[in-house]
Amino acid sequence: MRIDFDGVTPVSRMLLLSEFQLNSDFQVVLDRPVFVAAGDRVSYEGGAVVVTRPAGEHRKHPASNSYWICR
């Protein structure tokens, strides 16, 4: 499944995030897995995933590691 971490596009269903590729060459691993509910918006800001709930509440989840993927 592809997720747009643009802070605008709502997530279509509940997800459990633990790691993801921000783009084809950059991998991010979170400190702890995060449940993202349907309707939440997700963005990647300053080394952390920011989840914005439909009611406007923001939650920041820090990354434990991020790195460029060399091919």
C-alpha cells in the first residue's frame, strides 16, 4: 500500500506503521509502532511522523533511525 505523507490526504483504513520508505531511496524506522486510524492525516516532519486526527489533534512519533538506501 502506498501512503502519501503529505499531511493532507486522509488514510483510507487503519494501519500499523513501524517502518516505511519516504521515497524510493529513503527508509525510516519508528521508535515504536503507531496505529493510524481511518481519516487520520500523516506527515513526516523533522525526523518524526506527525499524525493529525480529524478533530485537529496532533501526535508526534519520533523515528529511531532513518537512512538513505544505496542501490
